[in-house]
Amino acid sequence: MSEKKTGLPKFLTWIMMGFVMVGLLGFGAVSFNGSIQSVGSVGDTEIPVDDYARGLQNELRASEAQFGRVLSFSEAQAVGIPDRVLSRLVQEKALENEAAAISLSVGDDAVRNQIMEINAFRGLDGQFDRQNYQLSLEGAGYTEAEFEAAIRAESARTLLQGAVLAGNTMDDVATETVLAFLMETRDFTIARLSEENLTTPVADPTDDVLNAYYTDNIANYTQPERKDITYAVLSPDMLIDQIQVDQAALQAEYDNRIDQYQQPERRLVERLVFIDQAGATDALSQITTGAKTFEDLVQARGLTLDDVDLGDVARDALDAAADAVFTASVGDIVGPFDSDLGPALFRVNGILDAQTVTLEDARSELEDELALDLARRQIDAMIGQVDDTLAAGATLEELEADYGLRLGRVEYHANTLDEITAYPSFRQAAEAVTERDFPTLKMLEDGGIFALRLNEIVAPAPIPFDEARETVLSDWRADEIAAALTSFGNDVATGAVQLDLATEEFTGLRRDEFGSSATPAILAKAFELEVGQAAAITDGSEVVVVTLNAVNAGDVTSEDAATIRNALSSQFNATLSNDMYAAFARQIQARAGISLDQQALNAVHANFQ
């Protein structure tokens, strides 16, 4: 192996390792041993047929997690998986070709070190194991020479890519311009209009008006395509009334949870730990004299109150501080006392009295839980027999008669939500079932069982007007009121109508400082207006008149501005680097030339069909 430019930065090494290990260990061997050696080339660098096949296999397996099932190859083509794999390989080979053209490579030692770092090649002693190395490569369809060449090529690509991406800095003008825009603030006033403000109430509609509205908006009153499904279900809740809980089991469960039912007196406590006794004593003195508060001391340590919160603690958890904490009143600060982390001050935030729940008080809760557990076990014992009965051709109706499953029927669609369709497992089965499927037994999340049958697919159909009338009337009124309020609001905004309305004043709000009153829609409108201008907008169920009072330059010297400036600078620099890399990649591909062998690609595709 010839050694040219060597050395691979550590972070680039790990990027390369991720690429190699996905290809090597993720999904097994793919190998084409015929006369076809490549599916194309970029310049003088070939795209090996095995690389393309292996990349396709990896992407297809990865798509299973995304789609929840194995895609057929035609489906993979429809979502662009082969094109994506080929595009990535073309880019990689273009970088390899360019690296070779400028004599960029890594030496034998770098390749060896990278191989030694791969955990899959290590033995039980944590050291590199040649046998593991050879077996792993064999399983992934690599020879040693091919794998080492792949690592060398990937290393060169990573070095070249890193050189293009690193050190690109956008001019500060862009950052400062956008920062000034983002830090700008507005002072504005809003007045809210409601139906009560209308001088002319919305009249009741005639049936003809409602029918016309219903027809114009028929999509809103059309039931979606539904699946007419019959199901049989048995849940633990259905059996709970038939189960008697043994008294001994009840007592045993109560004893197992004694810490839950018998809790000692506790305190809500915060603890601030110091390096030494002197520091803790000095801090207590500052609190006692009023020079500082407990919160000041916490903040001075770079902590938050959440960081020092111990929650509710019993006496035996406080060691030396126990007596003082348990005799203190709420708000008292005691200490310093030794703790497992060092001298500490303790603040008492609450007192929780001891609690005792007797067996009789807990009986109902325990009986229900134990009965549900017994019901689940009873159902679990039935599964094999019920499953065999279904497999032998039994109907759902027979399951109801023979095993006590409850028969039901539902017209299922994505928005259906009732007792049975609330179970995710039922929804998943209902989505997947076809008219060709036979009922099979499936589990519910609560330990129950069910099976279902698709009777028919019901086409979308309008809900009859008489059934939808109340909804149509409500929708019509809402639209009419919104239209009337918008028109009225425009008159108020232009001054055509004078009203003494309650107003809300907002000052110094940035574009992103919206809240429950100054909503995103209101804030966006304030930033569109000129000073002194007013406009009416619909905001949820209200119409709001927004009047702009002032435009203020933002404070670009604040801590917030510094944080935003750094984020903008990083974003611009990353965008510049990515754009430069994209241009570089296009340029080297165009210069080298790309040649693809469609016959070879088709041969690979045929192996996946």
C-alpha cells in the first residue's frame, strides 16, 4: 500500500465508521458473481454492482421501520429508494475519483487503526480478533482487500468533504441585518369584538338557506369511506364481576405495598451543598442578616431550585439534619449539617403528615387490581383453545356462544373512536383487514383478546340533511357571525364606526414574543401595519382590531441578541458550507462525467423482485 497524505481527524473517523458498519454488519451479504461488475462509473472510478445491491438492501430494510412492513420493489421504486441509493453512490464515487485525481489518500497505519476500532471485530478480551474479522467480512460479502479498499476510499472521501465544509464563514452583514430585523419590536393596541357588539343580530335562517349552505359545503357533511366490521372481544373488565378474590391474597398484596399505604411524616426539602463548613456557615450568615436569599445563593452557584430540590423525604433519609428539619417550620432554613455530598443548608417548603391507609380502606382498590390480574390469566389460559377453534374455521358468532366473547359491529374509519376502537391494536388490525382475510386472534393492550371480520367497504356518502341539520345550523351561524364581525371590524378599523371598546396595550414585543393574548396571528398583523394604521383580523372565534402605535429598533447588545447572533452566524455558516459542498459536488461530477449501465441496474433490480 502506497502512503500519500495521511491522518484522519477523530470526528471524521467516527463518521466513516458509521458508514462502514451500516454497510458491513446491518443486513448480511449481497453478492453478484456474474459477468456484471459495475452499474456505472464516475470518471475513472467504477460503481461496483455489489455496492449498489448492498445499498439497496440496506435501504429496503431501513424502510420497514418507516412503513411498518416490507415494501415490494415496485413500491420502493415509487418512493424513490433506488434513485436515492444510486444518487448517493454517484456522489461518493465522484469524491473518490477527485481524491484519486489530486493524490489524496490515507496510509496503511490509518486503515489498520480504523479497523482495530470496530467493536464487531473484537474478541471476548476486547482486543482485535482476526477470526471475528474474517467471519464478519465473509458474512457481509466482502473480501479483506475489498473491505480495506472501502475504508481507504471512505477515508479519502471524508477528508475531501471535510476540507470543503470546514472554515466557511458568512459575512457579518447578513447576520447583523437579520438580527436587527428579528430584534425589532412593536407597540400596539387590540380591541376584541364579539357577537354582542353587532348592532344588527344575525337573523335565523330559512330551511332554503340552510339547504343551500348544506349543498355548498357537502364535503363537511359526508361520511368518509368506512369498513363495516364485525368483531368478537373478551377483555378483563368483562370478567371482573365473575371473579372472587381470596382474602389471603388480598392481605398478601396489602402487605407487599405496605410502604404505599403506611407512610411516615415527611418534609418537602431543598438542600444546598457547599465545599466546606466555612462556606456553608458564611452562606447561612448572609441569609440570617438579609444580605442574600436562599434563591440568591442557589443562583450564584449556577444552579436552579429544581437542582437542589429533594422532593418529599422521610426522617431517616436526612441523617444529621433530620431533627432540625423535622422541628423547623415551613420556610425555615437550617444547617449547616453534614450530608453525603458535604456540608449543606436545608430549606423546609412543606410538611406532609403521616398517612395510614387500612386494609379495609384499600380493599376496593386491591380487589379490583387482583381481579383484573386473575381475569388476564384466565383469558391467557383460553388463548390457545380459542386460536385453534378459529383456525379450524369457527365463526365469530360461534366464539360468542362457546367462549363468551362479546359480539359487536362498527363502521370503522380513521376518526372513529369508541370503546373498541380506542385500542391501538384494534385500530391497527382494522386498518389492515381486507375482505379476503379470515379472522385471527389478536391481543388487546389490557390483556384482552379479539378477532374481527370485514363485511364490506362502505363508500363515502352524504349524511342526510335531516340528520345533519343541527350541525349545519351551528356551522351556518358561526360563518355568518364571523362574516358580520369581520365587516364590522373593518368599519371600526377605518373609523367608519365609533365604539367605546375595552382595549389591551402591548409594548416592546418582538415577532416571536406571542402569548395567550398577543397570539401569533395578532402579532403578525401588528408587524404588517404602518404606525397609526388599524386592521381587523379573525383570530379563532373572535375578530380583533389591531392598531399599531410605534415601531422600535431592537436592542442588539442584549444577552438575547448575543444568543440569536451566535445561532444565526452558525446557521449561515452551515448553509454556506452546504451550498459550497453542493456546488463542488456538482462540478466534480460534471467534470469527471457520469456513465450508468441500465442493463446492469435492471439485473440488480431483478434480484429484488
